[in-house]
Amino acid sequence: MPPIKPTLTDVARLAGVSEITVSRVVRGKGPIAAETRERVRRAVETLGYVPNRAAGTLASAASLFIGVILPSMHNIVFPEVLRGIYEGLAGSPYQPLLGVTEYNREKEQEILASLLAWQPMAIITAGSDHTETTRRLLLESGVRVAELMDTDGDPVDLAVGFSHRQAGYDSGKHLISRGYRRFGYVGHDWDADRRARFRYEGLVAALAEAGLSLAGEVHVDGPSSAKAGTEMLAKLLGAAPDIDVAVFVNDDMAVGGYFHCLSAGIAVKDGLALFGFNGLDIGQAIPLPLSTVRSDRFLIGRIAAERIIAEPKRPAETAIVDTGYEILEGATA
């Protein structure tokens, strides 16, 4: 049985105002006292109320939209996911409406509330790391929900991707099997990227099983980039000069580490091994192809879109589609 959605009347009752006042607040129309506006805002968030912006339009037209919420369009990973979504929707009448959160969970909540107001047929978002309000809105919306990239959480409806914790663990086991014992780690902001933290936890678990631990680690205070990878590897080597392998949060940072080795006269692999994550083309185009983990982001997006349009009504049971990953031996580790 689908959940009962809160109504404008419910919001008015909780806020202690009239329905007309609630309507004006949610539509941003008319003069409303700041204190009243805040009471209505709190009631809206508490109840998970979503106004129907599609009221007065054709329901069939409104149902042709699919809301897509991605963390970034600067990182090549997510444009590849979006390409897969478009491929999965090809030949269907559905069209995506895109929102970008810049890895901000509160921004995701705002975008989701805005998209749900247009009564989309489905919501596609990245990962399961949401605010409590976002998760409640997803659960109570009744529409199909696909959470991409990460299968380590508890899906609202459909999760498509792979376990980042397992990928980190397998990376550690792979490097240990190749004889590396003194590990360093180069990361970025875990608060923004929970999947990176899962990979780190998996790596640390693999090391612990072998009686090892990280000899040093550094984290850039901000987003990942090749420049940050260059700077952070130099910092890591200053603190832990005897490491024999540096594991990077992703390929962007690892490529930057490769450039640092070139400029510092460090023999990559023989003097210091480098290992990344994502399997980006740029990592395979450098003179020594990067050792890394490759995931199929295009496939993740395509499968999510195909599953949703094949079964537009949310099923009673949640589902996980594991798309897997591949360790590329490369030439840097």
C-alpha cells in the first residue's frame, strides 16, 4: 500500500496558519511575516510535504519527466553516468531533468523537493548518503527511485553500482599480493564523498588482515584534482619517505602523483608504486598506464534508466544490481 502523502491542510494545521498562508509561502507569493514563513517551512520539512507544481497540467505530460540528481559535472565520472542514463532512455518518451548538488547533501534535499513538486515518474540520484529529510521524501514519494554508484547502503527502491568498501579491500589485497608492504594514502574530503571513505575503510581492513597499517596519509582540503595529487604526494613523501606504494582516492589525484614523480626524479613503480581508482582514460594515456580499479559508469546509468522504464511502478521489494569492477594491473604498481 503506497504511503499517504501529507497535504497542504496537514501543513497548515501543524504550523497553526491558514491553508492560503501555506500556499503563499510554498509559492513564494505575497507578503508573509518572517516568523510565519519559518513556521511553515519547519512544518513542510517535518511532514515531508511536496507541493504539486504539475497541478493544472496534463498528468500524462508530467509523468514523462525523470529527475536526475548528480554530485558534479566537473568530474568526468558523472557525465559518463548521465550518458548512460540518456542511452537507457533512448527510444522512450521519458526526458531527464538534471540537478547538480556539488556534493552538498542539503542542496540535494532542496533539488529533490523541487523535482518532486513536478510529479516526475522517477528519481535517479547518486549513492544512499542523504539527509533524513531527503530519504523520507524519497521513501514517501511513491515514485521509482534509483540510487547509483554505491551498493553499501540500504536502498530506497533500486541500487545500481558496486560495493566501494569491497573495491578498497580488493585493491589492498591485490597490492599486498604484489609484494608491497609500506602503504601511503592520498585522499580528499570524506564528508562530501562517502564512497571514498568506504574504499579507504576497505583498504585499511585488507592491510590489517595482513598485519599491516598505513605508514602515512594526507588529505586535500577540497575537491580532488591532478594539481592536488601532485601537491599531496609531495607532502606524503615528506612525512613518510619510506613508503613503497601510494594509494590515491581516484585517478585524477594519482595522475598528479605521477607528474610529481617525474619532476622529482622518482622512478614510478621501481621507486614508488602508484594506484588509483576509476579507470579514467587519462590514467591509461600517460607513458606508464596507471594501475587502478575501473568501474563502468556508463553501464550503471544505462541499467538504472532501463530498469525504471521497464517497470514504472515501484515494486514492493527493493533490489540491488551489482555492476562490478575490474582491477587494471597497469604499469605503475
